[in-house]
Amino acid sequence: MKRRLAFVAVAAAAALAVAGCTTGTADNAGPAASGTKASGEIEFWHFFTDREAGVIDGVLKDFQDSHPDIKLIAKGGQDDEQMRRAISAGQGPDVGLSYDTLVVGNFCRTGAFRDLNPYIQRDKIDLGKISSTVLSYTEFEGKRCVMPALTDAYGLYYNKALLGDRQPPKTWSELTQLAKDLTKRKPNGEIEVAGFVPLAGFYETQPSRFAPAAEAKWIKPDGTSAIGTDPAWREYLTWQKELVDWYGHENLQKFVAGLGQEFAADNGFQAGKIALHVDGEYRLAYLRKEAPDLQFGTAPIPTPDSKVANYGAGNITGNIIGISRGSKNPEAAWELVKYLTTDTNALVKLSNGLRNLPTTSDALTSPALEKDANFQVFLDMLANPKSATTPPTHNGNQYVEQFGQFTQAWLRGEVPDLQAGLTDLDKQINDALKVSG
């Protein structure tokens, strides 16, 4: 599934605050009595376009066929910001699908998405069939206001032709060496093929993808930033900058400027311009359609050299779906949410089409689920007990954006003292959490 870069403008945080002012007037009472048959019209917003929208439409048709008393109106290509603004104005959809798990804290706290616990309890939904990591990003402060609509894991893709007989790296030092060995430069020094692009925010090369294997912590138990006091982050940033400096920051910027967009057919990895590349399991579907001749493999994210036992752990995130506060037909809305998140056939069909990971044990073990060696790498990451997600807070992804901005400044050479900079970053994050709290 398509993912936005985490390091977008802080305006997104402001939009989250606006969502907290939701003025929906629909009844927010609990669910109807057990056995009540849902009917009527509902509107569903999602962000999928093009090929992925076709996959969603196929599953929505199945829902419509099995629920003839519900009239479903689906609108694709709806950005998260559009949905936030609409919910704030009381004009949101009945059901919304988001690509950002970090909105959960804000949406749960403000009531922009309804608490689903009463529906889950009434219909005896077995949450034990969903992994604890996935469940952790669907609730906040006791409210489970969303359900997981498939999930993502992030690993390392490698170009087999460029690697030759070498194995994919398992540690950061191995990644560094391979990145240097596989990089090709033009006579003028410009990068022609990059062994690896270590720029923060380039496609999916983001700190959150490396955090689980490095055991890097984002938030302390008391809700304050852990970044400045966790040595794992200093180790990561030091490693990253050393590799950026080897390439030359300007050289990397010029190189990536000449690559295709992340979800375009001429994506840098798909075009054979990058040998080692961080991406989600959904890239498999793009490669199948847009680069069928590319010989590639997948592997877990490399670990720090001191933590090789963590090899196989990955960053777990995914799409989330909920009922908007202003829904005029929450019972029918819940039927759609339940179908897209618990129906085994629906989950398997979505997974096979989108190449995302199913979220229930029944779907994961279904014989209809298409598996190969490359997909299995991501399934194994989902099952790995050391895999982790990025924790939600009540101000959404603001702390991730703040860290992203700091990281980019650090890699540009604008932070003279790393520890002092991280200490100041902690203060900025904590101040933002206080203001929004």
C-alpha cells in the first residue's frame, strides 16, 4: 500500500489539531442490540488509486453482494488531510481508511473516530487472532477507535544482478561496505548507480524502519521523548552520517533528484539505479507489474553490529479503518469495517492483490494466501517478537516529523554537537506534547 514519506510539513500536525474540533452531530450512542440487521447507505473514503483501487473495488463488490441491504458509496484517492478536514467540518465519510497509524492517538482522544470496543464486544470479535504489535497501533488510552486493514513490514530489497554472488548485508558495517562496493560513479564523480541511498526521507529510508532492529526507543513510559537519552539513536545517526559523508550530501541530492517518484514505474530501485533499498512488502506488487524482468531478493533490515541477534526484526505499520464521529449509519459502517478487517476471504483477496500482510491468524494460514520466498521474509518479520511499531501520541506524527527535520539537518552538517542537538530535540518534542495535551 502506498505510504507517504514521514518527513512532511508540520502542517499535518496542525490538521490533527483541527480534527480535534470535530463537530459531527450524529448520535454517538453505542451499538444496537445483538442481531440487529444493518441496512441503508454508507460512504467509504480511501486513498487508493490506479491498480490498487481496482483491488479494493473488487473486494468492495464482494461486500456489496453479501450485504444487499447496504448501499455502499466508495470514494478513492482521498488524502488523509481531506478526511481530517471533512470530519472536522462534520462532513466526513461514514468509514475512513487511513495510511497513517500515527493519527490513532489524536483520532481516539478527540473522538474523530468512534470507540469500536462496544461493537467488538457485542459481536465477540476475537482480537487474539491479531498480533499484539498490530493491535498496539489501533488503540490509545483505552479506546480502540480503529481496526487494522492489513499491515506492512519493511525490509531490504536487493538487486541480484548487481550483488552477484554476494549475500545481502545483515549488519550496518556490511551494508556500508556493500554500498561502497556497488556504487558506480561517472568520470566527473557523479553517482551513476548507488549501492544504497542513506538520505533520511528518501522513499522509505526512514529512521523508523531501522529502529526495531536497533532497539531504539521513541517514547518513554512517562510519555516523554526517549530519543536524546537512548544511545541507539546516536549510534544510528553516526553510522548514517558517515555513509552520507562518504557519498557527499550534494552528490546524493543530485542523484535522487534524477530518479523517478517512489510510486512511479521508474522508481530508482525498479530502474536498476539502486542496489540495496529499504521498502515495504507492497513493493512486490509494483515489481510484478512494472519491472517483471528485474531479478531481486528481499531480506530483513540490517542491525547494528552489536545487536546481530535482532536480525529479522522489522518496523510494523499499516492501514487503519474506523467509523467517523459524524457517521449517520454507524451500524452499516461497522459491517464494512468488520468485513474488511476480519473476513478471511476479504483479507486474503486484498493481500494477494496488494501484497500487504494479512492481520489475522486465519488469513495468514489460509491455503489461498499466495506466498513465495520474497513475501515470506515479511511474514516472518510480522511474527518476530522483536518487531515493533512507532508508538502513537495524542499529537499524531509530530514527534516523528521533528526527528526527521533534525536528522536531515544533521546529515547536511548543520548540527555541530550531536548530543546537544538531541537534548534540545527532546525539549522541543516534549514542549509540543505539552501544548497539544
